[in-house]
Amino acid sequence: QVQLVESGGGLVQPGGSLRLSCAASGSIFSINTMGWYRQAPGKQRELVASISAGGIMTYADSVKGRFTISRDNAKNTVYLQMNSLKPEDTAVYYCKIWLPSRDYWGQGTQVTVSS
């Protein structure tokens, strides 16, 4: 019914930048909260950032000042601009959309920060 397609992951050196994109398609008829989670090997999945239908943004303390979430409502797409990347940011990043009926997850995209 709803599909989330992620892109933009890859390998980057510490201090570098990446921008992740997540495009939602299917049975979406209004603006909904979207966000990004990440999961590193052996660790819990954690919320990184979210943006509500009204544009209110939240961030994990570990990424404040470095990451920026944004959205293009016309395209049902959410972005995560990641600057000043650290090795601790290495994880699989998943986008999520909260719909009135249920939540949907993207397939995940690998982000590796290494020198």
C-alpha cells in the first residue's frame, strides 16, 4: 500500500557529509510525520530525527547541531542532511512514516564513517 525508498548512503570520512533521501509513495492522502532511525551492529534501533506535518523537528542529542531533517511535501520526501560525521554515526539508517492506519519503514541504507 505504501512504499518508502531510501537513497544517499555510502562511505564517508570523519568530518564529511552525506544527504539521505526517502520518498514515500502509494496510499498517502495527507501530510504525515516522517523520521529517521538508525541501528548499529549490536545496538538498539534509535530515533535520530523526525519532522511533523506542521514542520516541527526533533533530534537525538547525539546529532543536534550536525544533522538537519527537512521535507518536500509535494513529493512526500524526507531528507536528512548529515554534517561533521563521526565514526559513531556508522549504522543502517531507516526512514519511517506515521500514517493514521499504521506505520511504514524504508528498506534501510548503510552509512559508514571511517578513515
